Amino acid sequence: MNKSEVREKATLAKAAATVLNRLDTHQKNEALQLMAQALRQEQELILSANLEDLERGRQQGTVPSLLDRLALNPERINAMAEGLEQIIDLPDPIGDVLEALDRPNGLTIDKVRVPLGVIGIIYEARPNVTVDAAGLCLKTGNAVVLRGGSSAISSNRQIIEVLHRALALSAIPVDALQIIEDPNRASVDEMLKLKGLLDVVIPRGGRSLIQNVVENATVPVIETGAGVCHTYLDASADPTMASDISLNAKVQRPSVCNSMETLIVHQDFAARHLASLAEQFKESNVEIRGCEETLAIIPWATLATEEDYSTEYNDYILNVQIVNTIQEALDHIAQHGTQHSECIVTEDKDQAALFIQEVDAAAVYHNASTRFTDGFEFGFGAEIGISTQKLHARGPMGLPSLTSTKYRIYGNGQIRR
Amino acid sequence: MNKSEVREKATLAKAAATVLNRLDTHQKNEALQLMAQALRQEQELILSANLEDLERGRQQGTVPSLLDRLALNPERINAMAEGLEQIIDLPDPIGDVLEALDRPNGLTIDKVRVPLGVIGIIYEARPNVTVDAAGLCLKTGNAVVLRGGSSAISSNRQIIEVLHRALALSAIPVDALQIIEDPNRASVDEMLKLKGLLDVVIPRGGRSLIQNVVENATVPVIETGAGVCHTYLDASADPTMASDISLNAKVQRPSVCNSMETLIVHQDFAARHLASLAEQFKESNVEIRGCEETLAIIPWATLATEEDYSTEYNDYILNVQIVNTIQEALDHIAQHGTQHSECIVTEDKDQAALFIQEVDAAAVYHNASTRFTDGFEFGFGAEIGISTQKLHARGPMGLPSLTSTKYRIYGNGQIRR
């Protein structure tokens, strides 16, 4: 039987991971620098491959916003190269000793950070993810098998070819970086079952992509992304801060996972300030869907459905829910939230402490916009995604999230009695 | 539609987890102490329920070794209570601050340990796991849904009844501790799909139980257990240490996951010492299966198959493989190992360093028995199992493995530009 493309490339990646595991930080950084140079030098090749993707997209009637995400230009390619250079500057977590134990029987035990091995990344259109994911995985000593969206296949193939030429001049084996070219969904499904070859799969994309991965993978998954985030304006919220934070959370960049989908408002605050706040949302072209009480204050709003409250719009649409107590706000978040980012705006420290204690989410805010849930904003320097699961990593994932650990035990003949 | 037992109990557990999350260490420890007292006071009830299980087992022709694992007596019940008291003495990881970041924009961020939420444990016969798992989960603020083997159902049901009476006197809600009584495999399968109700499933048991969980779960899994562990006797191994360690790894307790299944021997060591070492194994009633070279030195050994080299015997059977180089030993381990515990016996520090660097396993030993891979032996005071996966936790899992984290972000009106 012939090996499939997926199995063949994962097998090569696994063999390369063993070599990669032996490299020191300097060798890995050198390779990243060569990759950055190659991207800049070969930008014409990449841009012309990108034109193929754009042309095919136009023929297939792809909407302009998606074409824009797909489009490359010299600035965007330079930004990819700069991204790699930023990763070079980050501390290498591999080899860090996290625990050291001396046992009474004379055994010396330590726990050291090691690469995960081979990481599978499944993502959608944007070609910059190709470079970003490659850089983060290789820096942490992991081989990587990429499976990008078929709409960017020409760009991705060309980017990988350029990066492979750079790796050929480095200590990192070329095989450590693989891209699956098969555009069929079956190649994704095959990746999800590659236990023994892939150590983890990380999906990056919309809800249906992530759901498919979570439901079908036998390989361990780090779930990322989907964010139905709430901002709760408490009775004692400062009105200016409340409007600044809630407008920022909704409109500064509505298309991302840490933007707000639902504004929860205490009835006392709503009675005094919701009408004027709604005008500000209206000026920003935000459509409002709300509960019955909301409609009494904002006549131009429409009635929100249960489904609306669980929808990640990623758009200029906002749900508004008026509550009588903070407990109702907590219950609403527990029911509709995706455990991503949640915020309370209040001047009451006890209410803030209660909210932060009770809300079960990766990031819980007091008096700041949920838009800060981001590896760069947290000071990690880069991120492979935002984990919305509770195991292994939660919230923005920096380099340590791409590592495992190993116990090393040193003895002089100890046996167990 | 009526809710199934599994869904109903998981729903109750989830609601209880919210309450449990608010309790302090003192309240949780008090509950554990009441549980320990109740076990001692009600031991007659538990013993008579256990007799039912034993009687049913005998009628069904259960083998004596399994009946022994199932059997309780006053000493074993007291040991369960002592286990709970040991958990009381362990530090509570919940609330520990793992990182603290002050950002240039004035945001204060910290990362705090929180409970996972609701933990599902799927295990086989031994009733002591029921108490142990309950204690570890509750101490870390998690609700727990237990699904034990059907052969111990009477004992487990009675134990839970006793523990529930103790919890009723404590701050921990009774609903935080659930046991699934449905003996059908369908109840396990249902647990594996309870995304949104269970935060993690931990299987404890043999290979087929674990395989079923890993292959069918959509809930995140922490894989535990299966151990095909190797001991490699290098050319320069001290002969006495080599025999002490390899005999201990095989025969001190062959039925457990950290015992040795395959002895790999460098040809130089084999030529000088393997014959006498084999005699020692023979005296311990260990059957040997080996490669062709092994048979030339140990005539009474039988030829090992490829399958033998990948089998966790948990029995007095040992594979022996003679190699020409350490690289052959590393390749054999990479091919047949389960990334659990691996050991090199050598007097050569460079070979030891190479082995420890190259072997991809939870625990890698130099000159000590693999039998030490155990939460108690590592000084954790207790363990919920030994993780053989690379995500979240690897190796013996102490209390911190039963936690997640949450980022708390404190601002004074920060918005993203």
C-alpha cells in the first residue's frame, strides 16, 4: 500500500523531530534568521504565487473581506519576517528545569522542559499563520505539519519552498517543516487520527473547524478560539469607563475572538445610562439585539433570541441583557459564555472580587477591555493561539505551551523495597 | 425525554462544583476528615457489601488474583481512611499564584490555580480507587463522577453512601461526589461524550480500557498507565548494580505499569554477564523470551516475536534483546516503548547523558530501578495516576495535575488602541 501524503509527511516530521530535539538555542535561532532572510529575498516568488490564489478566489466569488485576509504585499511579507525575528529574541524554554527533588534514598530527580515532538496545525486562509506557526514550533524544538486552507494553497506552498531552502542551510532538518497540499477534507480527518505520529493538533480558525477537530481527533488537541465574551456593567460602574470599555470591546476589532458579543447591564445602571450608551453604539453602526427590558430603553433594538446570546457574531452586532443582580449576570455568562474572556466594570471592589472568583474563564477582567486577551498584550512576545480549554494551557499560549516535560532520575543503584 | 443516570449525575456534579470552588482549604480538609472517620465507623457495612461482590465474583468464576484485588478487610479500609488523612496533610494548590505581570499600560495580570471543574474517573475493580480518587478530586476543589468496574459495584455503592453521609455534615455539597451505577459499557461511552459537563476524563486501568477512552472521548482525556518499560545494560554497566536493578524492575511487583518488560543488553555486557544474570531471573521464576543472540547465551529461553516486544506482560515474563550499540537500544525503545519509564545502567557518564537526552519518556533513569515512577516515591504524597501523554501532565500526577489556571486582569479603564 502506498503511504498517503499525510502519513508520509508526518513520518518524515517525526524522524526530523529527533534531530531537532538535539539542537541548542543558537542553532535554532540561526535557522529562524535564515528563514526571515529568505522570505525577504524571495518575496517576488511569494507574491506571484499569492496572485494565483487571489485570482482563483475572485473566480470562485470569494467575498472581498476574505480576499483581503488572503492578499500579500511587500509590507505583509516583511511583517512575517519581522515576526520570525521577534521569535528569535524570545527566551527558549527547552531545557528549563522546573522542579528539582532530592529524595531520602539518594535519588536526584528533576523535571525538564522538552519539545512536544510533532505538532499538527490546522488553519484557515491567512498565509501569515504558515510562517508564524513554523517559527514558534521550530523555536521550541518541535517538528510541524501544517494544513492550511485550500484557498491559500499556492501561497503556502511557495512560502514553504522558500523556508525549506533556508532550512537546508541550517542545522534544522528540512523535514521538520511539512505542509499538506491535499485540499480535501479527508486529509484533515487523517491528521486527526495520526496517534503515534502527531503529538498534538492545534486548530486555528472558526467554530466549525474547531468543532470538527475536537469531535474527531484521537490525537490530543489544544482547543483554541471561539469567544462569546461578555462585559458586565455593574450598578456602581463609572459611566465614562463603562462606555469606553464596552465600545472598545465591541468595535475596536469586532472580527476577533476576544471582542464582546453581549453587554450585560445591571438594571440601576441601565435606567440611568443605557439610552445614551446605546446612542454611542448606534454611531459606531452597531446593531443591538436585546431582552424585553432593553427594548423598553432602546426602542430601535430588536428582540434577541436564545441562539443570539450563544452566537459569536464577529461583527457589528451586540446583544444586550438587563439583569437585576450580579448573580443573574454570572448565571448568564455560565450558560452562554465560552470560557474565553469576561469583564466586570464596577467601582465596588467586593463585586469585582466576587465576579473574578466565580466566573470560569481563561481571562477575567476588572475595569479593562476584553480585547487585551492576547499573547503580545500579555507580554509573551508571540502566541500560537488562545486556549479555551482547561488542560495543558489556558488563555494566550506563549512558547512554554508548545513544550512537555520529562523527569530525569539519577541514582547509584537504588532499587525499590 | 428522561435524563440518563450519567447525564443527571454529571449535571448535579457541575452545579456542586460551583459551590466547591468557593471553599477554603480548611473546609475541604474538614470534609476529608469526616470522610475518613465515616469509613472507619461504617466498616461493617462496607465489608458486608464487599462480601456480595466477592460472592458474585466466585459464582462468575473470577480468578483468585482478581478476587484478592477486590477483597476488603478492616486493614484495607483503615488504609483507605489513612490515605484520606495523608491528602489532608498535602498543600492545597488552589489559589496559588503562578505568574504575576505588570504591564506598561498599567494592567496588573496574574495567573492563579483553579479547579478543573468536574473530573470523570473510569477505573476497574479495586474499591480503594473510589476513596482515593474522591479524596484527591475534592481536595483540589473538583467535583468527581466515578465509574468503577461492575465487579465492585456493591462495595463502591456502599462506600459512596458512607462518604455522602460524611459530606452531608461538611461544607462540600453531597452532589460533588457521584458514582455511576449502570454496569453497562454504554454508561462509559456516554461519559466520554459529555462535553460541557465533564472537564476531563481520566482512565485508570488496563490497555483496552484506556484505548477505548482515548479513541472515543470528545471530553479531554489524561491518558495514564500502559507501560512497556525497558532497562538497558550498557557495556560499562556495573554487573552487581545491573543485576540488582534489572531484577528489581522485573520481579519486585510485575503487575504494575512501571515494572520492566524488556531487558536490552549491550553485546559486550551480554558476553560476560548475561548467562549468570539469566540464572537469577530463572530462580525468580521469570520466563525469558529473547532474540537469536540471546538464545545462544540462554539456551532455555524461547524466541521473542515482534508482538512480544510491544506487550505489557504485567507478569513473570521478560523479553531480552542484545544490541551492538546504544543507538540500537534507543531505536528499540523508540519503536516499542510507551514513553513511560526507561533506564540505562552504565558507569559511563556520556552514555548516560546521551540516553537521558534521547529517550522520549515521562521518566528516564540512570542507575536506578524504573519501579520508582510513582507519586509517593517522587515525594508528591499521593497520585491520581501516571500520565503517559505529553500534554498537561507527564509522569506521576500529584495534586497540581488536577488543576487549571485562570488569568485575572485588573485595570482602571484600559482600552486597546
